[in-house]
Amino acid sequence: MSIEKVRAEFEALGIAQRILEFPVSSATVELAAQAVGVEPARIAKTLGFTMGDAVILVVCAGDTKVDNRRYKDTFHGKAAMVAYDQAEELIGHAVGGVCPFAVNAGVALYLDVSLKRFETVFPAAGSSNSAIEMTMEELERYTSATWVDVCKGWRQEEV
């Protein structure tokens, strides 16, 4: 189970006790926001893409969508979502629990600047009923991800 992989990774970091597990599903942004008790924008959703043999994860605010032009300009290819039935094999987590922690070797991790609006956000922790609250600094440190600007729908001029 992938939450156990995340828990083991977090044990080594001394933060496993911070994992939140819910008696209800947190598999979508809306469900996670209800479970945590925050606005949907503060849910850090993790989107998986493929480019040839490469797998890319972009963690972004829950109220955003990928901007195809920005994505193409950043990654030099078209945004192609990981197929539902391939997520666990390619990423290491099933849809609903996809997160940027304890992922398969070779998966590239990125954090979208849409997250920087918030003091803390809530990414999943490897299952469809878990999350962990993290600051931007923690998210960056624990994922070793690179910051990108590939999402739309959150800037004042876009709303």
C-alpha cells in the first residue's frame, strides 16, 4: 500500500506523526477540502503526465488547471495525463492518493507557483483518505522538486 511507503519515508524524516488519515475519502480536491476543513485551493493536487518514457508530477493548488501553453513552453512537449490504470505502475501511487512523496525512481517532481499563495497546503499522503499539512519550504525540502509556472485560473487577472 503506498501510504505505507510514504509513512516509511516520513518516519525517516521524523514527520510520520503528521499524516492525517480520514474516515472518509479525500480522493478529489473537493472531498479532501471537506475532510481537512479548508478551502479547495489549499489542497495540493498532484497531476501526473507522460512525455515519451518520462513521468512528470506537477503539484499545484486545488483551484487551478494546467495551462497547455505554459506547460509546453516549460517542458517542451504536450501535456498528456498519465492513464488512470497506469498511475500506480508509473508513479507508485494509485489515483486518489497520488502525491509527491515515495514515488518511483526517475519520476520528475515539480511544484507550481500557484501554491505560494498559501502559508500551508495539504497534499495527499499516498492513499485516498490521507493528507499532510506542509509549508512551501517543507514541500520543497521533502520532495526536492523544482518550481514551475504551468497553471492557470488562480491569478487575479485570470479569474
